[in-house]
Amino acid sequence: MGVILAVIGALLLTPDTLLMRLSQLDGWNMLIWRGSLSGLAYFFIWAVLNGPKTLPKVVTFNFSTLICCQILNAVFFSLAIALAPVVIVLIGVATAPVFAALLSRFILNEPISKLTLVTAFVVLAGLLISLLGHDVAGLVLDTTTLVGLLLGLGVAFALAMNFTLIRKDSEAPFVLALSIGAICAALVGFLCADKLQWLSVPKMMSIAFTGICILPLSFVALSYAAGSIKSSTVSLIMLSETVLGPLWVWWGIGEKPTTMMLIGGGIVLSALVVFIVFERRSLNFTTS
């Protein structure tokens, strides 16, 4: 069930890139609108699913760390996209499964799966082919690019830590942590933005849909998946959004992917399909 939830969560996340592009917001305003709207949606989901009965469990180190992970994830990603080429940022984010495997080894004492590591490096290679095929000529290795890569690695680490802690302490009200973290990230964006951008109705609809529906539903599904399967598995499956997202952009605003992007995307999706099949067989064998 965990693998299925992770796949559903990743697929729900795929239109996010298109909706972000349609809103035409800058980085800080994107953080403000996405953070505040998704924070309210997370809170509503928490109130419906768990509610006040989980409040005694919020005064824990794990809960506080989950909030920090959500803040760092949102802020680092917005900063990275604002400063550096998207290619470099996404390469950094693609290391999330490796971080997740290492954190699971040290925090949960789970063995590092050879299948996970091999798939992670195949997926990373596919993403390199796909992303570098997008804009090789415009890529300059300077201080800004390095900062963007480091921020992307920070996003990857925050995601991996988030999923690992949820697996360690599945009773922690992680949906409430997502809510508080998203709202805090929105406040950071509000403090750093030059001005608050007010949107036309069509643009408001696109950012509202991703903030109220896409982000909460996808990350709640991914987080619940992390409670029953390895965080490295969730992180790997989540990377399918990096490949499928540009296809939504192609369909929505006509930005056709290059041949390199399609080849790299094919490698990533093929590796993930093989991984999911073998992972489900392994889980079924373990439970039988």
C-alpha cells in the first residue's frame, strides 16, 4: 500500500510545474502564496484526519524537526530557483534518495539496499541527460551556480530527513508539521519580498489550485507512504515528477522538450518502473 500511495502522491505532484509557470510569480511571492494556501489546506486535512487528539504529541524533538524540514525545503527551493539555473537546482534535488538511504542507515539502522542505490544512480544519470539537454549553452559554473547546487542539495536533505523521521515516528502529527512549516515559509517569503504580487483571476486560480489541492494532497500521500516504506523508496518515486512535470508544461503552454530530455526521461521512468516492480515483490515476500 505504501508504494501505491507514493506513486499516487508523485503523480498528483506532476502538474505543479505547469501551474507555477502559469501564475508568473517571482520566487518570494511564489513562496508566499504556495506556503500560505497549502498551510491552510494542510491544517484542514489534519483537523479532519487527526484533530486535537494528536496535540499531546507536538511537544517532541521529531515534530520540531519536521517543521524545520518543511521550512528549509520551501525556502531553499524558492531561493535556488530565484538565484540559479533550474538545471543545477534539480540535479541537487535528485540526490534525495541517496540522502534518504544514508539517513535511514544511521537513524533507523536499516540496511542500504543495493537495488535502491543502483536505481538512484541510474535515475540521477537519466536526469542529468534530461536536464542538461534543456540548456547546456546557458550553463555557467560560477558562484551563483554553486550556491544553487548547494541549495538544491539542502532541499534533497530536508526531504530525505522529513520522510525518514516520519518512518521513525509515524505517530507524530506530521500533517500539522507540514501546515506550520508551510505557513512559516510563507512568512519568510513575505519578509523578503520587495512587494506582494496580486494576481488576475486566471493566475489566482492556477496558484490556488496548486496551493490548496496539488501540494497538500501529494505531500500528505507521500508522507503517509513514508510511514510504511523506506524513505529512499519514497524519494525515488517522487523524482518521477521531475520528468513528467515538463510534459505537462509541453501540453499546457507548448514548451516542447528536447530529444535529450525525452531520452533522459525515458531512462528515469524505465528505472523507476523496474524498481517499483522489484520493490513490491520484495515487500510481498517479506509480509508473506
